[in-house]
Amino acid sequence: MKQQTRLNQSWRQRAACRGLDPEIFYPAAEEDSEVAKAICAECPVREACLEYALTSREHEGIWGGTTARERRRIIRQRRKSA
């Protein structure tokens, strides 16, 4: 199981945020997320990051270029479509 988890998160090795200050991705207010979202916009693993956050129900931070509020909206939309 441990190896499977590691494989599923191998995308993290290619993430544009790797090595950056994590505080960038946890702004005090969602309105202050522009810098993090700009980094995510150029990230080659943005979709994998977003899917991880949606699956893991990340309640804080910027993941895959989305705020917590935006991720909740995506989850609601997916439920309606299912």
C-alpha cells in the first residue's frame, strides 16, 4: 500500500511549487491567492494536483490552481453530474 501511495503522488516531484515557500499556497485570505495561482498556471502537473486535493478533501490552501471554495464548487458540480 505504501508503494502505491508513493506512485500515486509521483507527480509532486515535477510540481512547479516544489521547493517554494509553502506559505505562498496558504494565503490568509482567498483574495490573496494570485501569486500561488500564477505558479499553478504554469505547472505541468496542475491537473494531478487538483485531483489529489479533490480526492483528499483538502480544506485549505491553493491546490491545482484552485482555492478551497473553488474546489467545493467543483465537488458539488461533479455530484450533480453523476
